[in-house]
Amino acid sequence: MSAVEGNCFCQSVKYRVEDVEPVASVCHCGFCRRLHGSDYTTFVSVPSEKFRIMEGQEVLTSYKASDHVTTHFCSRCGTTVCRVDSRYANSSMLRGTITSPLEIEIKKQWFKDNKVPSLAE
């Protein structure tokens, strides 16, 4: 697979992932909805050792959202760039920050019972 690149809204933080097949999932839990201000969150996950910040490390801020989840966001524009979940040893990019063309199928939906009513199947 070719490289996946992305950045925050103001383009201060840029990242790159190479040599790995990313896995996409959607989370409907209340935690993700509040943390990202959305009805659901689409993650594209890769092994943490493959995720590289190319620019903007100095403006990247971290927030320990739970015992096992740390989110990393741009301190200039507020964009959540990725989150790291220590239970899985992966980094999950938010789909909306990816700038490379990326055709990817959603492999898992987490907490489907928590979908907001307008999204119920």
C-alpha cells in the first residue's frame, strides 16, 4: 500500500504512515461522541510504531481521556489528529484528517446500540 498522509485543519501538524494496511472502524459510544463533538467517530488504525508525526510535534498537545486512551490534538486549531489506546498498541487517525486518497472499508462498528436515533438502521 502507498503512504497515508494527513494533517490538522491549520496544517501545523502533519503525519505519515507507510508500509501497513490500515483498518477502519466507527465508534458510536458516548465517550467518543463527546470527545470529538460528533454523532460518531471514524477511526483509521495502524500499529503505533508506523504512525509518524512529520511536522508540528511542538504544537501537538495530549489529553489523557481515560486510563487507556490518550488523544493528541493541535494546540493551534484544536483538531484531534489521533488517539492512542494502550489496550491495543495502535494509533487511530481520525478519518477526516487524512488527506491522501484512501478507499477503505469499515471493518467494525463499536457500540452500535448507542447510535444516536437519527442514525439508527
